Amino acid sequence: MADKKPWHGVLVATSLPFNEDFSVNFDAYSNNIAWLAEQGCDGVTPNGSLGEYQSLTVEERDRVVRTAVEAAPAGFSVMPGVGAYSGLESKRHAQFAKDAGCEAVMALPPNSYRADERSILQHFELIASVGLAVTAYNNPIDTKVDLTPQLLAKLAHEGFIVGVKEFSGDVRRCYEVSELAPELDLMIGTDDTVLEVAIAGAKGWVSGYPQVFPKASIELYNAAIAGDLEKALPLYRQMHPVLRWDSKTEFIQAIKLGQEMIGHFAGVCRPPRQPLTAETEKIVREATQACIDAGLN
């Protein structure tokens, strides 16, 4: 598509592989980026929640972005997450992304306290001042700030954001956002609402499970945005037992387990994240294996 922007299409929120000593395995990460591009994904979003960004040093975060950019082929987007406690820190990460050659970033609101509207507007203004396209990440479940449709409209009208990764799980909001800020691109944020948000007019999907089932995920996304329910709905029902784990507390561990099950090194999680309990692992493993046995890839 000639009008396709860097934040459009299937962008994978990449997990970050750690070795047993909790050091980052950058070679494995680079290989994963190249593989996702080969599978047909449109780009990646490193240093997001799935990338365990809060547990990384500044130097590690920079190297993650640099590794992704170096591994990405031409036309493959790298849209790093720049979430941080302060706007100045987020601005710093956005500047590094720009210097590394990225065209867009994904930004959480301030997430260390329940920021008021003025603080949120200034936060995104600081990030936007770098000169990159900014997609907001609304995740009121894991942060203390809810980017309501009204607030998103203000951010869009000020020119601070171009899109929003909507992770509230409330599909009703998608229609209100489109009404209040038609210039704002809607992005699917939760893997288990792909169909619903696609029907609402999504332009992209910041996704976790394409790291396990890339081709099936791309097929689902394309059918969903085309409104082809005859094709999308059966596939969506088939994949939903795994897709729903993207919205659960153990989403990183669940997706990494799936990566290991298809033969890709995913590694451990850094503390304070713990391994899956035996009971939870059994549920995730059985759901993932069912999709593998069904021929999804």
C-alpha cells in the first residue's frame, strides 16, 4: 500500500531473550527480528511491556533498539517503546530512536503516579518535540493513567500523537476515538480483541503472538481488517485460547513458552517476573500445542 505508514500493519511487540544469568542474548534477539521479517510481519516494537523494558538499563535499551534496526530489512518498521517514569527520560529514548533511524515511537503516559491532564499533555509534547511520529499506548490496566477518548482527541488535535495502541479491552472506545479524532490511527493493542478492533477500523496491530504463529496471525489480521468474517471468525475462535494470554499477568512467560515450543530461544524472564506455575504452564502449553497440531504456524 502506497499510503502505508510505519505504524500500520502487523508490528510485533518483541519479547527479549535472557540467558540463565539474566544477561540479554542479543544474537537471539537479532535472529528473531530477521525471522519475523521473513515471515511477512510489517515491523517490530522493541522495548515495550513484552520486552520487559522496566528491567533494562539505559545502555541495554539503546542496544535493543540498535540491534532491531540493524537486523531489520528495508521497509520493515522499528517503532520502539519509550515508556519511562519521566517525560524527559521518554524524550531521551525517542531521540535515540530517531538517531538510530526509526521513524516512529510508541509512548506510554507517565506511569509512576496518577498524572493529571496537564502532566499527560506535557509528557507527550516532550516526546513529540523530537520530531518522530508518536503512537500513544493506552494501558490503564498496568499503569495508573487512562487515556480516555477525550484525552486522546486533545493529544491528537495538538499534534502530539498520530495513533493509539488501545489496550483497555473496551472496544466501545474505538468508535468514540474515531468520532472525536478521525485523524488518529487506531491500533489493536490486545491480541484477544483482534477481530473486534479490526472491524472498528484499525490500521495496525501491535501484537505478541505473531512471535509464535506469525503466518496465522497475519492471515487473521488481513481477513479481519477486510471484514471477511467467513475467513476470520473460524481462525479467531481457533486461536483465541492462546491469544487471550496476551492480556493476562503472565503474558510474557506465556508467549516465551510458545516461542520455545516452536524451536525459538526465548529465555527466562528477569526478576521480579517468575516462571509460570506448573498449573498455568499446563494450560498454556496445551492451548499452544492444539494450535500447532492444527497446522497453524
